[in-house]
Amino acid sequence: EKDDKLMMASYMGGMSIAYSQVGACHAVSYGLGYVLGYHHGIGNCIAFDVLEDFYPQGVAEFRTMIEKHNITIPKGICKDLPDETIAKMVKVAKSMGPLWENVYGPRWEEKVTDEMLTALYRRM
């Protein structure tokens, strides 16, 4: 029964993403997953927690939910990583062009800089 519920949740999650436009959270979380090995869902939580400049109301609600349900999100995971590791994560995040286009439009590369992404990762 639990497997059935997990399969339905996975299906619903996949369908919601297929018909929506994901953005900054997913783009940034791919760096966490690809370089550091975090599972996609955990990576999204870690990333979303520092994206208040993109999604102020959503991040506030997210923080309220994790506090209410006593959920711990990993913190400080990138603070002391070597610059080379952060650079790999930045490269992965920047390779997600369609996701950044959902956030900023076709000229997203003018706004999504290595410095901006490095600063985000260092806050995680």
C-alpha cells in the first residue's frame, strides 16, 4: 500500500512538472545533485531555502511549513567547498537554460552570472 501511494505521488509530481514551468530552484538544485550527490527533492529544499529574492512569499511559506513540521534542511553544505567544486555546480546550473528562461526570459544569460550563482551556493 505504501508503494502504491509513493508511485501515485511520484506520478502526480511528474505530471505537475510536465505542465508547468520550473525555474531557479530546479536549476540550482541540479548542481547540488550532480556534483554533491544530493537527491533531487532534498536538493530542491536546500536550494529553495535561499531563493527568497526570487520567490519571497513562497520561501516564507516554505520556512513556516518546515518549522511547523520540525523538518531539518541541511545547511552550510557549500560554505567551505573548494572554489573548483562551486565552479562545477555553477556550470551545471547555467546549463539549465530553459529553466532560467522561465525566470528571466530569453536574455537570462545577462542576469544569471557565475558570481550570482556562487553567492547562492555559498549560502547553502
